[in-house]
Amino acid sequence: MSAIILPWKKTYRILFFDDRRIRHVGTVSLARTTRGIRPDEFMVRKPGTSHPKKTPTKDLLVALRQGDVYLTQHDAAFEEFLENLQIPYSFVDICRICLLEDRITQLSKETRIRCGRELICPDCAKKELSRELSHLRKLGKKTRAHIEDLLMEHRDLEAVLAIIQPESLDMKKTLFDRVDAHPVSDTQRLEELPLPREFVDAVSVTTLMPAQQLAVESGLLYGKHLLIVAATASGKTFIGEMAGLKNLLEGRGRLLFLVPLVALANQKYERFSETYKNLARVSISTGVSRLNLPETRSPARRDAGSDIIIGTYEGVDNILRRGRQLRNIGTVVIDEVQMLEDPERGHRLDGMIARLKQIAPKTQFIYLSATIGAPHILAKKLNANLVTYAERPVSLDRHLLFVERDAKIPTIKRLIFEEFGKISSKGFKGQTIVFTNARSRCHQIADAIGPRAAPYHAGLTAQERRDIESRFTKGKLAAVVTTAALAAGVDFPASQVIFDALAMGIEWLTVQEFHQMIGRAGRPDFHDAGRVVILAEPGGSYSRESKATEEEVAINLLRGVMEEVAPVYGMEESSEEYAANAVVARGIEQDLESMNERMVGTLEDAIPEMEKYRLIHRKGGVIELSPFGRVMAEHFIGVERLKRIRSLVREEDDPLMILADLECRTDEDEQKGR
């Protein structure tokens, strides 16, 4: 029978076993005598019982001499005792907690898990973890499984516990994964390319980035349609500029550069106006604001005949829907083309692309995105060559913490100023974008952080947004706090992105939206690395209708795979696009059907419904929109909303009450941070 000796308090615990089955459990204390160290008191009990029996110490000596003796750790006193009696011994890695519970679990490099200064077995580590998680009663099953997976991956209990204990935050222990940077490959110099000399002299770029090189090799400068899918800060915008300015300066037509948000359009307009002021006239087209006030309208050229037009999707589409002409277009750049998947605006972007292709069939189309699922399928639908560059120019660390809601703001504040205290090798401070789900929360977080932070959302005036953008760019702000709804339009050179919420209003983010947002962390011209920190509330939710909780959503987003862009439009969206396409087709049914077929998404057959309500008249291959049909096209509404408007007009005399009823849906928009 062999024995395992475990130092325990001021005594020693001894487990006597054979064939890995424990026969007896003893405790012994040692005392120094004139003959050396000897046993002082020896107690023995049966495993699983709690009443030990005092036993002669000579029985211990006999037992130790008869079998193998193992020590779980070095102990000078016990080793001297064994050596004096010439009893051989060796060391073994055994889970200490198991020994205390009368079990023997031997440890190996593959199974042991660090717990403080000692090593324990996976089962005991999971029990310790479960005890630590007991105060987080709202954790879902998937989350608990994820934490256990982390335990087995990192084999360090304290490291895993760090993700749920922000008060003792150690970012080295909260790392979920790392996206490594890709070494820059050799690329061409701009002067080596077939570009107009005046363009090369006007820009500050001297050498192509890898994604730009791939675009050039795919026919960018020879009129090829391209879908560019590359990480944020990989130089996608300049790809569009190269094609657009080459076509413009060589007489093939003007440049339309289209973006999803006004804030982004303003940023592009200011930069393009400065860069190309000696080469072209630059205008902006962002449509008509609901509040057409001086403070909401930035000073800018708004001439639809300019050489370069920077516009929002709806701003340019409004021109088409009113039946006005956009002539001599040589290049169309669609930035953030992943917006095709947006449930509210995707159908309009889809329809606008089809309408632009109809009026400018010889135009070169360049589509840009950082996040597209199954991009090869979308490229085929868009009739474009695919260019992908998945590598990031700087590495990205992604961290996941489980934090109760009350602890989020203090944690955010600590992370922001920790990052702001860093200086990159390029000489720039670390700055942060905080994404949350509502405008009110933007202000709450920014106020708590102090004057070094500013809220940034669509409710601010154009002047207020430009002021914040300027202060951030100059390094005067440590952070901006913005809504998830503005993710595509936030163009701040941040090194860190923090998620206060994983929702857009009351709807959880999609994998694509999430990847779009995390791509904002780390710019090669500013930073050495990027960092993303997700603060997930255990059990947190923003809608009673959703069964998912925030910490479960966080894991799904981090592990998620983007799906194919394949939207299916309902009657409301289909009828709106049908009306808009009919305007551009000028009643020619064949052209109308051609535009419908060019769309990426699947349309419902809107003709019967529109005929039923006399919104269209068909005769001999010609379709004529009624006045109400033109209202649908010009005001971006479908047949269901039009029916509601007509009903309200008959029922209500007060225009304000009609407006209030129609705009009740803006409460939902407000929840979504718009």
C-alpha cells in the first residue's frame, strides 16, 4: 500500500492507497526529538468518514516502509524525517483539493490548471469557477459554457475570473483573441501607374497599400467594376479616388462618391475640396433636412453639375426619383456597400444602384466595404470583380468582460484614460470610441467621463459635430461616445473601441454591424495596435421580445460568421422601389423590368397591389405613375404607408395630428440612436 503526503495546516495529511483506491486517511504531526524528527500524533479514519481514531505511530512507520511514498511538494521537515529512517520518496503532482476530499487526481501538463500559486484538476477548477460565478445568477448556459471553455484554454482560473471582476481589471487576462497584423508586401509607387500627373502631384500618397495594389491589378485603372472588401484603414477610399479622378481628368465623366450618412459626407467633402481644389469642382448632395436651419446645414457647394459630387445615398437618389438628369457620370463609388443588408435602408441603396446603372450604363462602379459575408456571391450579383484583403495593417486585441450595468461607466472611464496615457511610436495619444445604444446614454457616459469626452450623434448640429471631429483629430479629446447607428459614419482615428451596449436601439447588433464597428480600432498612420473591449451585462437585454442576453450575444458576435447578402423585400419596400424605378424608366416597361432584375435583393410582385389602388396605369408596354405613385417615389414611401396617409387625410383635419400619427415610428428610430 502506497502513501501520498500533503502538508496541511500545521500537520500532514496522508492518503494510503492501492490500485488508486484510498484505503485509509491519516493525519500526523511531527516533533523534533534527541533522535531526530519523529511522529508525534497519528490519527486514522476511513475515507468518507469524519471520526478519526488515534493509532500507534509505529503503524505509520510500518506502512511507509511497505509501499511507495510520494510528496506533493517539498517540505524540509518531512523530508528529513523520511531520510533519517532511510525511507525512499519521490514527488508527484496531485490536485490538492481532491486530496482534501479523499480523492486522488494526478495532474499533467495537459490537465493541470493554475489557481493562485497552486495547480488543481479541471473538475475542481470548474467548481471554484462556479462558486465565483454564483453572484452572477443571470448568466446564460452558453455563457457559462464559454467561460468553462476559456478555463480549459487558458488553464488559469484567475485569468478567467478577470473577465467578471472589473475592479481588479488586468487586460492581459481578459483577452478573447488577437487578430495579427499582416506585414506590408511590396507595392508600386503612384508615379509608376497610368495616372494623370496632376492627380499624382495633388495627393499625399506616394506608395500603394496592399489592398490598393490588388485593386490596380484587378483592372481598377482600366474601367473594371470592382467590389473591394478590406479592413478599415486599408486605403479603400483612395481606391475610389484613383479611378474617379483618372476617369474625370481623362474626359470619361464625373465622379459620384456616395456614403450612408451626412456626417461622413461632410468629412469626405471637406477633404476632397482641399485635396482637389485645383483639379475639380467638388459639391455635396445630402438631400433635404427635416429642419432646414443654418445650424443644421453645413456651408458647402451644392451644384449637381460639379465634377465631383459627394453625396448620401438618399441625397443622390432623391435627384433620380424626381426625374431629374445626372449626366456625364464616369465613376460611381458606393462606400459602405454592406448597407444593402440594412433592414430600413438596404432596399433604397439596392434600387439606387440599379437606377444609376440604367442612366449611366458605361460608368465604372466601385463598391467598398470592410465587412461582407460571402463577398464572391455579392460580386457576381453586382457584376463586379472581387478584391479582398483580409489582413489588418495593425494588430487588434479583442477583450470580453462580464460587467453589471452599474459598473460599466466606471470601467469605461478607467479604460479611456488608461489608453489616453499611451503614446504610439508615431507620436499620437491613444483615443477611444465608445459605442452605446441611445443618444441619452451617450450624454450620460460623456458627462461621467468629464471634459475629455464628448457625445456624438445625429441629434447634434453640423457645427457641433465638426467641432467634436476637430478636437478629436487634434488629440484634445480622449473619447467620443456615439450610437451604434452612426457606426458606418464615424471616421475618428481611434486606437480603442469600447462597447457599452451590443444593441442598436432595442435590436441586437448583427455580426456584420459588429465587425464594421470593431474595425474602427487602430489606424496604421496613428497607432501601433488596436484594442476592442466588450462590456457585456450578464442577463442584460434591451427588449422583452428577445430571449438572448447581452453576454450570450457578445460570444455569438465574437465567434459569428457573416452571412451572404441576400435581402428579401416585402410589399412596402418592393412597391417603393418599383415606383422609383418607374420614374427613371420614364414609363418604358422593359427598362423598368431591367432595373428590377439588376437589384441584389428579391422583390415582391408589386404591380397587382399598385394597380388595385390606381397608383399605376399600364398600356401597351408603357407604365404611367399616378400622382400618388409619384408621391411614393419622391418621398421614399411604399404602398402601405401611402394608404395610411390617405386614410389619415380623410379622418383628420389637423395637419399636426396627421404628422404626429405618421411620425410615431420615430420613437423607434430614437431608440435606435438615429
